[in-house]
Amino acid sequence: MSGDALILVVEDDARLRALLARYLGERGFRVTAAENAAQARERLRFLQPDLVVLDVMMPGETGLTLTESLRAEGFTVPVLLLTARGAPEDRIAGFEAGADDYLPKPFDARELELRIRALLRRAPPPAPPAEPPAGPLTLGTLVFDPARAELRGPAGPIRLTGGEAALMSALARTPNEVLSREEIAAALGMDEAGERAIDVQVTRLRRKLEADPREPRFLHTVRGRGYVLKPGA
């Protein structure tokens, strides 16, 4: 992948965040930045970066827990962790969380660039987006707009995590048709191990779609086959 890739830099140190954004920008990358995990999640609602450079030691949610959460939600973009803790057990923890590379601080900016380029070369090309349904889907008092991956209720937008939005979009492409867990995993860019995370995403999504998640009206389990989204008033 060429240097015009979009890089999300997540770093709580404002000075280092600005230096990284400027350096990578000068090296031909497009860069967006976030100062913490919450802001990174907000960026990921609207952007699809080609790689994430993520600081481990941040106040609040750490880079490790954010990486674990993103992987559980089906996020497959390469993640490069930055940390002042470079002991073997720290690196192992990073890889176990789902990171693709790990660079201890302090580091040379040129090494960071080379590691980014190496990860981008190994990353598979993004799948072409599937054609969304013609228009919004009604689910009782809720409306899902597939063009924007947005769920709205009577009080306004309902926040979906990246994984929930991706799952909802996959099901909305073929409403009233059963999708197997394997098909959903493929649509979300997961490998076989990631299929187990789909059940978690379904449970979370039902809490936002259904008045009673134990008796779903819209997001149904078809035993032995998969899941189906059934819109309706």
C-alpha cells in the first residue's frame, strides 16, 4: 500500500501526538489523531483508517483494552502499539490483545515509519463495499439508515459501536434472509476465530433494537443456521 494510507494516531501526550502527526504527514501519509480511547472510538465511527498507531499507557481505557475490544468487535485493521514498557511480558501482552506490532518508547521516527509501511504491505486489500439496501429500514420505532450505518430512535441517534454498526449493516443488506455466522464473519472481515465474537455482538445489538432482548421482534436466531433481520413496524 502506498504512503497515502490513512493513519489514526492515538496518543495522550499532546506534544508527541502532534510530532507524530506532522512527521507522518510529511512522509506522505494522511493522518487523523485522537487523545484517548473514547476519542479514537468516535473517529472510528466515521473513518476507516488503514492502520492505527496506539499508545498503551493512556488514562482511562488503555491501549491494550482498546485493542482487545476492537478485535472482539471485528476490527481487522493493523494496530501498532507504542509504550514505554518494553519488557518481554509487556510485548506478549500486546500481541495477546491483538496487536500486529509493538514499538517501545523512545523510538526513532524512521523506524516507526518503516514498521508502518511493513504492516501496510502485509495487510490484505479492503473488500469492496457491498451494495446497501435502497432505503432505510424500519424496526418498530427505530430506523436504520444503511447508507450512514446510523440507527435512530424517537429521541435521535442511538450510538452503535463499530462492531454493532458493521453487524447491523451486514444483516441489513439482506433483510428477511438468514445469514450464517460464517457469512457474517466474512462480511465483517473476521477469521474463523472471530466468529465467536459475533454472538456477543448480536447480544449487544439486541439490547438496542429490542424492547425485550429475550423475545426479539427484529433480530432473530435461526437455530443451526445463523441470524436474520426482520424489519417491520
